[in-house]
Amino acid sequence: MNSTRPLVWEVDGKAYSPSGLAKQVFAMATGFPGRGIQGTARMGWVSGDCTFG
């Protein structure tokens, strides 16, 4: 993963920061704004390190 480039979501083709993408996905899924979501706070699932704590 290249952490210097924005994430491009295939659903809408737009570029997002990790937090911006998390907010957009949350808003689309729930109909509520994704306030306070931090896209990189729990990124272990991306790197394969799924140990949270």
C-alpha cells in the first residue's frame, strides 16, 4: 500500500484520505454523517495485523 497517495474508491471513482473514505462509507451505509471517525486509527485489517488492543 502506498501511504502517500489518496485512496480511490471504485464505487464513485473519487480520491479520499483514509478518514474521508471512512466517513463517506459510514454516511452511505447509515444515512448519518460520520463525525469523529478516524480512518487510520484501526488500520490493522489492511496490513494484516488484526491484533487490536
